[in-house]
Amino acid sequence: MKNRFAKLRVLGSKTNIITITVCSVLSAVILTIAVSPVINHIKIVADFATHTALAEKPKVDGVPTSGEIDLNDSGGAPQDGEALGTIKIAGTAVECTLYFGDDAPQLHAGAGIWTGGNIPGQNGTVLIAGHTNSFFRDLESVKEGADILVQTRYGEYHYRVTGTKIAKAEDTTAYDLDAEKDNLILYTCYPFGQVTVTNQRYFVYTEYVSGPQIKEAVNETK
């Protein structure tokens, strides 16, 4: 009799385990089915935004390389989210679309200029961001003296790398937004290749080499 009860308990335990396993699998399947439309919707929106952004690459051939220009002659001041041109760094794999704006849609498709600063040709600091796990992944290969080519719909610019620095994300002394000379500062999350936001940034500093200067009498950037 005892053996019989023991066998029943064992069978009962196995039945409970099987029941729990089946319920867990069913729950996972139901949850996946319920969440899939949301995930697919997010992916579709992201893919559409990226495709749309990439399709907006401006023509940069034949633009001025020196002298003085008026932005009104080339479409006016850049608008938030606009694909303004391209950026390429010699000696690295960095080459992508450059946007006016550094929100998620722009950084998902290329590098982005902070709209609170300047654009190339405005005699000030141009602050450019890019993701460390994609378009700015190879910033680690940047060497001092390397040429950075920025081609925009209104002009072609060259900058020379003067140095690099690793700093805390909240360290505002890592960049000078009040500089009165044209320069680029590129930055990305550090360490390189991270897929999540970190508390460190890798900065690349440059000096202006060539490119047209923008007249003061022009619509202000928005």
C-alpha cells in the first residue's frame, strides 16, 4: 500500500511539473502573440524613419570650397532633422550622412549636429554626435592631424584633428561652445562599441582648415 501511495505521489508530482511547464509555454506563446504587433509596429516606424532620412541626402557636388556665401542662395538655414550633408574622416571607417539635429531619428541614420550650436562656416563650435556602436564606432582610429571632410548643400569644409579626450558625460569643460573660431567637436559614448548609454564620452577636437564663410545677413538656424 505504501509503495502504491508513493507511486501516486510521484505521478502527481510529474503531472504537476508537466502542467506547469505546459502553462508556462502557453503563456509565453500568448504573450509573444500579443506583443508582436507592437514590436513589429515599432520596427516598421523605425525602418520607415531611417529609410526616409537616408533618402533625403542633399546634393553636395560642385558646392563652394572658399569665399563668402549666403545660405539663402542654397535653400536657407537648415531645418531641424534635415540631412545637411556628409562627414568623412581620413584613416577611419567613419563616413555617413550628417544631419542638423541629434535626436534619435537622426543618430539612427547618421551623425547629428547639435542645433543649439553652430554649423560649418559660422565661426563657432560645431558639436557633432554619433553612436559608438554604429556610425562613430571607428572614432577610436582617429589620429592627430587627420583630415575631416564635411560636405554640405552650401559648401565643402576641411578640418584637422588636433586631439582627443575621454571625459564624464556631465563634464561641460570638455567642450567650448563659446569659441569664436570655426571648429568641429565630435563625440560618442565610451567605451567604444557599447550598445547602451554610458557615463563617459570620447571627444575628438579639430581646427578649421578651409571652407566658405557664411554671411551674417542670413536667416538664423532653427
